[in-house]
Amino acid sequence: MKKTHLLFLALIASFTAFSQVKHVKFSRGVKFAQFNPSFQFGYTVPSEIQDNSGYFLTNHYDDQSYGFNPSMVKMDVDGTVLWDSIYTFTPPYTFGYTYTRGAVSSPTSHTALYQNGGISSVNAVAPYLINYDLNGNINWHVGFTNDTIDMESYELIATQDGGYVVVGAMYDWYFSVAKPSGFVMKLDMNGTMQWQHLYTNKDSMEISFKAGIETPDGGFFVAGDCPNFTGGARLLDPWDIVLGMAKLDNLGNMVWNQGITLDAPINNSSGFSDISVGMLNGADAFVSYSCYDSTTITGGYKFGITSLNVNTGATNWTKVYTLPVGQEVSVRKVVSNEKGQIVVTASDYINNIGVLFLLDDNGNLINSKSFLTLPFMAHFPYATIATLDGGFLHVNEEAQNKAFVIKTDQNLDPSCPNIDSTYANLLTGVVNIDTAYIGIMDSTFTLANLAPISMTLGSQFATSSDDSLVCSCSNTVMGQVTQGGVTPVNNAKVYLFRKGMVPHPWHPIDSTVTNATGNYQFDYVPTDSFIVRVEADTTLYPGALTSYFKEPSWCYRWDLAGVFSVHCDSGVVQKDVKLVVPAPLTGGSTVSGYIYQSAGSFQKYKQPGDPIPGIDITVDQSPGGIVGGTNSNGNGFYTLTGLDTSATYVITIDLPGIPHDSVWTVNINLVDSTLDSLNFYIDSTGIYILQDSFGVGVNVMQTDNMDIELYPNPNSGIFTITIHAIKPEQVELQLVDQFGKVISTEKRQVVSGENKIIFDETASLANGIYFLKISEGKNHYLKKIVKL
């Protein structure tokens, strides 16, 4: 028997961790301030409430009198405006401009970041934050100013501890004492400052931060443009502008920093702008930026993306993206989703059109889209966010007081064909060489006299926002689970599996449980192909197998399940499932084994040899059909009891997410009362039975053309194979170790009757378990060998 792994690892692909996710697509225009359409609302920033219940649109109402008037619109998950409001504050000083800089939402509150010049006596801009509950009531609001130093804020980050981080740049425009520096400020959940640092260069370089994210380790990754206008010695070209980036720990201490320049034809002295950062996976981040190619007469504006290891700063790749000759592209914002896909929100000013580019985690173009509304208005996208359902939400500028909000799926497909347009120009990414200059930020300090200040909150009034729905896409899948098509099955777990991409072509996206009448329902189902899987409560329904929807009969194998599609016009889709409950087994035989991770990447964070819990195993009698099933436990072990002696069974793993042609079936003729070590291995492409899956004396496949014996077994490395053939055949003999490594291979011609082949592997084999595979045409015979 194979040794049991003692380590218990929770199954990442277990089907108990999923909850209903609202998948929806919509296109909607939101017009602000109907009472005075001349008022301006600019820089609308979207954010998603982190319980998948809806969105906020954050901007600022410019009353043209230097007031501070934050504006808020709350939308539900369908895009319907629930409420809207303008909040009036009285700044202590006049003539201060306000810009919307960022917004983040949690399951219980919403926080907006503004850059405001009304809390400084010289109108130096400073960050001002407002925290609201989900009903629009203000919990707290606070700004931070040094009074005479500009604190330009560019990014608001919601941190893992429930607090916030503001990222920006510090400029001393008024007294020119302090050098331009990047700044990072940490606040707790109540807006109280915990720490703040400025990062600068002792030589001549100016440092600024324009984007930032929290890294998985609780630290921060920031980036910005860093000019070297006065000719410092750190760069080959004293007039270059480097793309600066830094990794900070959770207290703002510097871990590493560097600046990079790009190889020709990019002109580094033209600088980098519109900088964004994001995570691609647990270790790799990206930095995106606009850049300029001064060698071309037209089409000089391009954008670049650099992928790097966020823990070390080592570059993975850098690509510069360009449109065909004569075309130019300008980046607005770049984000990534949990799959590592990158969405570039950009503008094609030559053709006066907004465009979205979808790239994979290696920077390769997957798709490009442009969204239009009648009469063929090509709106410029301002911002894009990745959403909890795997899709994206885009905000386009339509007018000074109107935004066009488009919710798409993961492929950038909206709900409305009449607004969906494939972008005509081909985006080409060319690998570029970047040069790193380590340690450009060589000094860190704290800004003195950075004090909190709060404005006086005045009136609050609705904007009477108008939301005009263009179209929406929301579907429901529902059904009833019954036993025998009659008796309702209560408290059964129901999973909705969605068609995906290899190596996991099917994966669960939602789950629920049946009620007392056996009914289940999934709302907000995306457009795609699906199967429905049911796991009954075996305390209520003993012996019940995992079952699947299939019309008009029942089904217990995922590769035979009924596949159905959902479209935007599907509405309610009814899919009933009949529970499979075989009669109890009463025999005296048992089979058992383990499910292990093999090579590849069936599951993240598992290594070859790790056990895999929660896998379905079914047993069919041949002939006779399904007779029972079980699941692998926490150690990946399964056992099937009650089997009849001297019957033939088919032991099968049933696992959605593995290609259909890779489900491996084992035929075993039970001649012993207990057979163990019937092990399965799973990798990213299929389910396999390796040679160590078979006990001594178990015939995996008995051919009609020959009878094979191996003796003695166990042995000292000397053993004899006797082959009784009914006709002359060529056979291949392959000796492998328990890990599948081939030790020797030879071909033999056998004659009719008895053929004896003696093996002497005394010197070449260490003590252990080995397997001899005898192949005759498409027939195979496997024998386990134990060397002592």
C-alpha cells in the first residue's frame, strides 16, 4: 500500500467555497444636475461596492465659484441609479481649485479622494478625503496640508487593514526650498494619519509618484516620472526623464527603488505620463505609461508596459505598443484583473475615438473594442475598473455633465450589439530594452507641520440625475432536483459550471442549495455555456451520487452532462436534475487508493505528490452500469466497499475541468477481497494511472492473444516472464520505476506457445517498486515488481 501523506491540504477546487455572484452587463447614460445643465462635472471615477451589490460614480460639481462640492451617484448591480447627491463644503480660503483623484468602496462604506486648494492660505493643493456610508451619510472627512507646499495626490488605495494610502507628489512652488519628491501617506479606517514619508534624490533628480498599489505582502508599489532637468550624474543623458518605481514595506520603508529608460526609438527626454500600476499575479506587477517616438513625423505617441518582479524589481519584459503609421494612441488608465489580464483605456485622437485593449499577462493583444452610441458618438473612455464578477466597468466622457457607463464581461463584450464596435487599427507590441538605474531615491524624510484640517459641511441636495438605460443583460438559471423525477431533494448543493479555457475548460462560478421543494435558482448569470452539478446530502439520501443536468434522463458523469447556453435574451432558463441513487452494495470486496497531484498545474499551490481531496470516484459493473461512488477524503484517499467478488468493475474519476478525452477508466477483475493502491494522478491536461497504481497480482488488462506470468515476485532482481501466445507476435518490454522513469526497453519476437524471458537486474536496480509493461499492438499488460 502506498504511504499516506499526513499533510492535510484543503482542496482549492473544492465546490464548497462559491457563493452567488451577480453577473450582469449594461450600458447606461448618467446625466448630472438636470436643474442646470451648464454646470460641469468632470473626471468621473467609478468604484465597485465590494459585496457585488453595485457601484459608485464619484466626481465634483464645479459651480464656477471655487466651491468644494463633491458629487456622488450610487448605482445598483444592474446600473440603475439608486440615489445621487451633492455635498457643499465651505473652504477656509477662496480661489482653490478641486479635482477628483480617486475612489474606493468596501462592503460598508465609500471613500473619495479630492485634490483641493481651498484649505491652504496660498491655495496650495492638498489631499482631502470623505468617507460615506452606503446610504450617502458622511462618516468623516479630513484634509492634510502644510499650507505652503503643494501635495498633489494621484492615487487612493484601500489597504488590507481597512485603512487607506494616498500616493502623490510634493512640490514647493512658492518658496523653492524643498525639491520635488514623491509622497505616500497612510491613514487608518477613521481617516487618522498613521505615517507619511517623502522620497527624494539628494542630487538633481526630481521624484514624483503618480500611481500605486498595495502588494500581497501588505507593502506598496509606487511609480512615477522622475525628471533630471539640471543634469545630475546618475543618468547617461542628464536631460532624460526616467520612469521611477519603488517597493515599500507596510510602514513606508524603502525596500528597493530604481528608474528605467527605454531604448530607441523612444525619446526619454520627452518623458512618461499617464502612469498606472497593477498586479499580474502574486509576485509580478506591471507599470504602464505613455511615451513618445520623436523619430517619426506622425504617429509619435505610443504607450509602453513593463512587467517586473515586485519583490526584487527585476524586469520580466518591456513592450512598446504602436498603431499603424500615421496613427497615435494616448493612454488614460490601465488596470488588471485576477487572471492577470490587462485592460488599457486609451484614446485615438487622430480618428477621434476611444478604445480599449485587452492584453494577456505577457502583454499580447487578445481583443480591442470601441463603444459608440447613436448617432455614432465615439466617446473617450476616462476610467476602467475590474469587477468582482470577472468583467469590467468603463466610464466614458459624453458631455460636461454626462457620463456613459458600460459594464462588460471578461472579454469586453457589452450587452448591446448596437454600441459594440471592434477597433479597426491593429495594435502592435514590440519588445524594448530598458535600462535600470538603481537607487535614484536615496533619501526619505517626514514632512513637518502636515496637519489635518476639516472644512465646514454645508447643505446636501440631490442632483436629479437622469439615467437613461440603453440596454442590459441579466439572466436566471433555475430548476428542481428530484429523486426519480418525483420526490423533491432538499438541502442539496447545486453548482453552476461555466465553460472556460484549457487547462480548466469547466469551472464553478456559483453555488446554492435546494429548498424544501427541491428548487434552486441562480440570478445574474453571464452569457456563456454551462452545466449544472448537484451534490446531495448523503445523510438524507444515502448512496446518492453527484448528479448532473441532462435531458430527458439522469446523468452521473460530467462529460456526459447536458450542456446549455445562456444569451442576453434567454431570460429564465429551466434545468431540472434527477438525482442518481444506486441500490446499496452488499458484496464483501473493497477497492481503495489515492488521488495525487501530478506534474503540471491542475491546482495552484500544490506540488507533484500532494493529495487532492473532494474528487468524485464512481464504480460501474461491467456489464450492469453504475453501482456506486464515493469521494476522496482530506488525505486524497478513497475506498469503495460492498463490491462482489469475481465481478468486473470500472473505477472512474469524475472531475469537471479536465478535457473530455482524458478521463481514464480502469477495468479490474476482482479476484481478491481487498485491492489497494488503485491510485490516480491529475495534472493540467488529464487524469492518469501511473504504474505504481497497481498491486501485485492485479491484471490491468488481460489480452486474448497471450497469457503472461512473472515469478518470483518479490525477487532479488532476477525474475522470469513466461508468455503463452496463441500466435507469433512482436512484444515490447519496458521496465520503469515507481515514478514512471524508463529504465530499459527492448523488443522481442514471441512464437506460438510458451516463451520464457529471464531478466537479471541485480546490479541496475536498487531495492524498491518497479513495473514491467508488456505491449502487444494496442493491448497492454502491467505487472508490479518488488525488489528486495
